[in-house]
Amino acid sequence: MHRTLLAVSLAALIAGTPAFAAETKASPAMVQSAASLRDQALKDETGWQVLESLTTEVGQRLAGSEADARAVEWAKAKFKALGFDKVWTQPVTFPKWERRSEHGEVLGAHSQKLVLTALGGSPGGTVEGDVVRFDSLDALKNAAPGSLAGKIAFVDVIMPRAKDGHGYGIGSRVRTTGASAASKAGAIGYVMRPAGTDWHRNPHTGMTRFENGVKPIPEAALSNNDADQLGRLVKLGPTRIRVALDCGFNGTYTSQNVIGEITGRSKPNEIVALGAHLDSWDLGTGAIDDGTGIAISMAAAKLAGGVQRPQRTIRVIAFANEEQGLWGGRVYAESQKDKIRDSQIVMESDSGPGRVYEFGGRWSKAADPAMAQVADLLKPLGVAYTPGKGEAESEMGLMQDAGSAAGAFAHDASRYFDLHHTPDDTLDKVDPEDLRVDIAAYATLAFIAANVDGSLGSGTLPAPEKPKK
């Protein structure tokens, strides 16, 4: 053997991967079957039926609530009704946060109601003080220690609307880190413009956290309308408000990841995994976040596994308590850490019911031909191919970090953050046609991945690059 080729082969042997991986490509017959499946999905009502059932029979599903337990039972029964041949659960234990009541008002000469909602993780309490407005998170973080003593900090940053949802990065940072910064500066309370893009006078909730050693203070999100109003009042002069929150942590709770499988006929230990989170916030009924993800995953798996029993196992994970910190995802990823090479691909839907417009992800070079075939199948749906772009969402991002190949679908999020974490997160906001297109896209990828000869590269991929802070 030529010395260079010998060196390559030895290096590959040491790394545990083949020097020349065979191309992974679907046969013409498989591509034809996938096209038929795609077209069938565009007429299928399974996804809508699943979504309607979940949001009607269970409704809001705050992690740790009575409805959380009902959602687990619902998911087990739904998997069985859809024909999944194996259904099982994983216990997931986490701190239990409860919301009981919330109230806000402007005091003094301009007294009036403020529409607000407690942020997840906030302690309860009633605070009253003058408002100090900040036009950026950095401005608050630069406030001197003690400078906000007895005050209520108000971060007034508008979250931009975007098709790819990138504005949420801005809004969520204000939500997750602002209260710690306020507390460090001596504030007794914290309010913020919401991480949302609507003007419906609906506040957007969501999780927040306090840094270790920082005193927790009551924290709430205003509606955009009330943030506008509070900003105008502050411009008029000193403005005093009262925020009264009855909420907080109350022990621990054990929920469940609910997992359904369609067992593969020839490679049952190799897994094509779809995921979504079963919990929701408590203001709406969790239709868009993440009922549509549950519907997409269940329906796509049923369709992909229904043409004929797939070579590989198709698995759907309905994750527990994503909203408060990927709790179910961490339990699942830990259970799979020694099985990454058996993970053919992972994918997750947790960015709403907007129509899929891009397909990308992460896989081996040898799998490019198969993924290009998937992309060709998705062209009639109006889905662009962006290989190498996009990450597995939410819980499945943990699996990607561990070395799994991942599929990434970009959903149109132009309107998503009008509804996200608000009372408006209800079934009527979902477009049934968009939902069918989304299911068709996920089902097509799942079908090819479950049946194609050859690996997509899990266990051989370099660690994903993390963005610089």
C-alpha cells in the first residue's frame, strides 16, 4: 500500500472510522416511495387530530401541575392508538414552580392597572417602588451596586420580528439575566418589556434564573402595550408601581418522558428519533408551543413507519419540562450517551407551526447523497436546501452535542412570537395546511433515514462549534 494511503488507513483505524466511507444513498424505488409518502402526508389529518386532542383534552400543561400528569397519560394512550408497538417512560425530577396570582399597578396621580405576568422561577412577594428605566440590558448590567436600592428596574427593549426568529435571542437574554443584574444593583423588583412581538396586551411568560449568590427578587413581564405606557409615564416624571406576585418553588416533582417506537424490522437497535416537548406554559393551551411539535413528531413517525415496517426503529420522545430547563432532554441524552453510533439521526420541532422553508443539519460527508435526495423530495413543498446550516432544536440539541447526526428544519417564525408563552397560544392559531406541509417534510426525512442503507455519521462527527460569547 502507498505510504500516504497507509497513513490515512491507520489514522482512520485509530479513530474508529473507515478511511473511505461508502456513500449513503437511497435506491430509486425508495425515493419513489418517499415521494408517495410526502404526497400522502399532505392529505392526512393525523397531525391535526393529535393537536386538537392534546389541546382540548389536556389544555395547558405547566410542568409539575395536575395537567402534567394527565398529559403523560394522554401521550401513552395516543402512542398506542396510533399503532406504536412499544411505549415506555423515563422519570424526570425537577423543582416544582407554581403560579397562583399576579397583579401590577401604577400608583399615585396616574394610578392605573398594569397587565403583567410572573416569569417562571420568580419568587413571590409584593414590592412597591419608583421605576428606573433602562433602554438596554447592558445599561442595567453596568448599574453600580446599590444604585437601585428600593427601586424597581424596568428594561425596555423591543424584540424585533424575524422570519428566522433571531430576535428571540435578544428578548430571552433580557428575561433570563435581567433580574440578577437588577438584584446586584440593589433593586427590590424587576419588570421587562416581553420577549414577544405582538401588541395584543398579552404578557409573555418564560423561565428565568438567578445567578448563584444573588438574592431572588419578584420579576414579571409586561405586555408590550403596558411597557409603552410605563415608558411614557417615566418620561413624565417619577413613577411608582406595585407588583404583587403569588408564585414560587414548592418542592420537587417527578414527571415522565413518554417514548413511543415503531420497531425496525432489520436494524431495530438503530434509531431515527423525533422529539418535541409535552409540557407548556400555563397562560394558553400550548398549541403552538409545543403541541404542534408533538403533532408533527407523532404523525410524521406514524406515516413514515406505515408504508412498510422500516429497517430502523422510528422513535418519538415527548419530553418532560423543556420550558424550565430541558429537564427531560437531559435525562434522555444521558440514557443515550453510550449509544450515539446507534442514533441514525435526530430531529425536533419546537419553533411553532409556521411552514417549513429550509432544510439543513449535520451529517457525514458520505451521507450527502442521501440528504440531497431528501432535499429534492422537499422542493415541491417550497423547502430550500441549506446543508450544514441549522441545529437540532431544544432537547435534540443535546443529542447533536453528543455526536448524533441531526436534521434541522427552519419554520417561518414571523408570527410565532406574537403568540409564544401568552394566553393566545391556542388551537385556532394553527393553520392546518401549514401543519400538513411540516409533517410531510419531517416524515420524508424520517422515512429515508430509517430505510436507507448506510450510516448518516453519528459517532464519527466532530463536536459542533459553539458560538463565541
